[in-house]
Amino acid sequence: MIKPKVLFLCTGNSARSQMAEGYLRHVAGDRYEVLSGGIEPKGLNPLAIEAMREIGIDISHQKSKDVRQTLGNPVQYVVTVCDHAKEHCPVFPGTYKYMHWSLEDPAAVVGSKEERLTAFRRIRDEISLLIGQALRTTEDTEDTNPGFFPQSVKP
């Protein structure tokens, strides 16, 4: 069985989309091929790595990628995780569903390392709740709630 692709997209592909990629791969990588990309990739943020490591997920091997690398490949689900990415999201032919999660940019927080890490933890936890809700919804009902990943792609 071919696993449906889920692409998390944000501006820099440095934090939000990277954490979402790592989290979904960790909890449901057996069901989905998980990708992330950025409109203007900036490199993986070390605080995103640290926040994810705290919950037992290692994203240090992930790379910041330009979303244009994904164009031309079928992607069933595109999830924009910031407003800028939603406004500039390219069209992916064959996409079954577009979703938008308006998450604040933890990298924009100014302060001590602990204050900045707290922002990354908050976004990490919000992402885990959104993904958990999406996965629970699809286990209970087959694609009756638009905006969440169904178990399989319908033709």
C-alpha cells in the first residue's frame, strides 16, 4: 500500500513545519509519508531540536528544504502552519486536501534562551494536540471532518 504524503509548509522550514514533520512521523510514520518545506528555507532551528528532544523525538537529522523541491510530486495533504505560507502556498496538482493551522512563530520570540525555548515548547505542544486530534478523528470517523487526515485517499 502506498502511504499518502503529508506536507507541512511554513515560511522558513526551521521550526513549526519541522516539529510537525517530526511529530507526525513519530506517531504515524507507518501510515503517512511525512514531508516539510519552506517558502524561504532558513535552516533547522536548534531550539526546535531541543524542544522535540524533550519529548523523545529526534529531528536533528531533518533538513530545511525549499518547497519547490516537492513541486511536481503528488502530495495528498498540504498543511500550512503559518499565515505567510498559506498566502504563498504553491498549487500541488492532485492534492486531496489543503489545511491551515495558524501557529505563531516561536523563532520570533525575543528574550532569554529559556523564554525562547518556552515559546518552542508551547508551539510543539499545540502541534501535538492538532495532530493527535486529527489522528483520533480519523480513527473514529472516516473523513467526516474536513481538515483532518483520512485513513486513505479516496479516488
